[in-house]
Amino acid sequence: MERKRFLSIVFFCMLCTIQCVGCGKKGDPTAPRPVLPGEIEDLAVHPQGESITLTWSIPQTNTDGTPLDDLKGFKIVRSVSSFEKECKGCPKKFVLLYDVDYETHMMQNPQATTIEYIDRDIRFRTIYTYRVFSYNASNRLSPPSDTREVFWDVPSSPPRNLYAELEGKSAILFWEEPLTLADGGPIEGLAGYNLYRRLYDEDYSLNPVNDKPITTPACRDKGIDPDRNYFFKVRAVRKVKEYFVESDGSKEVALNTTDSTPPDTPTGLDAILTNTGIVLKWDENTESDLKGYYLYRRTEGEAEFQRLTGEFLALPSYFDQSVEDGQLYTYTVTAIDNATQENQSAPSPEVSIEYRY
């Protein structure tokens, strides 16, 4: 009897356990999180001349990592306050500045990977703060981009009389300092200069060649290649509060980097008679782009010089063993450089010698 009672209790407990596991109370249902476009992570501002240019990369994914296939556009919002009312701890009031339609932008710029917007509705002594949101076909906004702030004031007038010249594998640039601010006021806050470079079939980048402002009215640009047509501009940089404001660009200058300057004419050519041939020696050229030399010979009765070797001579000497007894030989030498289309100097003064052994 006691055993049956014990088994009944055990069976009842097991049944209760099964019921508790299988029929427990469910949690409140939750709505699925909406898929949002990915955040813009590289918003940049470029205050130049009479405008502020905003740029950012087109996001490729949603916030959950899935491909962003329904991007519709971008909303640019801006906060505006005057220098006199600057309040670093106060919340900013953002209002819609512009709505960029993505499809229209891509129709006009089919290869674009970035968006560019130029804000020309600006006033001096004003603080402009920007944010950008992307949004999808369901009009869901992405998380906000980081804020970018500009303290906008009168820029400098452009640098004057920009000049460029080729020196070896570098471009050397000189210019004159601006005399006034853009509104004619006295120069103040001039922090330096930014150099911009483009090729013949390109536009100028919004980012300068230099990493930080150039502090002298001259610089060397080592980032050029031979046989190209380059164009340069320089902008003066004024420091306003903790921010930089650039002037309009200087007058553009062009520079062709095709080297057309030959080396100097070799000097000191001398011919020395030996038992087995004629030794030729001359002074070494000192050009930084010197490649070598070509040696020419003419025998008595020949009208034209003939080059002695197919390849150039790396050193300023040569031993001519292809000579005959009793023959008069006349020599001259030229220097060549390492340009893509090599430049050859004028021939050196001739030297003649009769071979006897």
C-alpha cells in the first residue's frame, strides 16, 4: 500500500513538471526592428572662396549589414548661429538644408562613389554646423552622421603671380603673398597655403596636395610623373577660431613635364695611342639625370661620323681596338639623359689621331 502511494506521488510530480515545461507563460510579443540605411561615416567640409562644399561616400549597407538596395536619397541638415551668440554647451537647432535625390544624382554622375553638395547660402562671422542622413524607399532615416562645423568669415584674397618650373623630377612653385582679405580689409590670421594639382583631363580635387598648410610662398611638388601636362593652383589659408578657411584659387599655371633639356656638351676629349688601340677619355658630366655617352668616329675620307657602340657608354672612357695601322681617326662624344625620349647634347670638340704601332 505504501509503495503504491509513493509511486502515485512520483508520477504526479513528473506530470506537473512536463506541464510546466510545455505550457509555461510566453513573453510579450515584440515588433521586428526596422532595417535602416547605414550611417555616413566620412562627412567632410571644405570652406573655399565663397562657398562650403560637403562631401561623403555613398553607403553600401544597412545597419544590419545587409546590402542597401533601396537607397532613395540624403537629407542635409544645418544649424546656424553667429560668432557673437556662440554657445558651446547649448543644443543646436538643425533645419533641413537640402534633399539629395539619389537616382537623379546617379543619372548625372553614373560612376560616382561620393556625393558633393555646395552650400552658397552663407554669411561672414557665422557658425555653420552640418549633419547628413541617408534614407531608403520607406523614408526611414539612417543614424545621423558626425557633425561638421565651420566658423565662416572673410577669406583671404588669392595668392598672386603663381609660377611653376620643372627641376629634375619635381615641380618647383613660387607665388606672392596676398595683400588683403577678400573684402579689401587688412590681412589677419594667415596660416599658410594649400597647393592643388590636376592633370589635363581632370578636375581639381577638394583635398590639397600638402597634408598641412605650407608656411612659405614656395614649395617643391615631388608627386609628378614625366611626360604629363599638369596644372596648379594655390589657395591662401586663413585661420578663423580653430578652423581653416581657404581663399579662391590663384590664377592657374601649366607645366609640361616632358624633359626637353639636353645635357651639357662633354669637354676634355682626349685620344691616347697604345700598342693595341686608341684610348678615349673625357671629363664626366655632372647632371643629375645623366644616362651616359655616345662616342662617334670618322676615318679619313668619310663624310659622316659613325657611332662606335650600339649601347650608350656609362663611363667617360672607351678603348677603341677596331683600328688599322696608318689610318687617321677623328672622334667626338655626346652626352644623353634618362628622359623618356632621351635628350642628346651637342657633340664635343673633335680630336684626331693617326694610329701607328
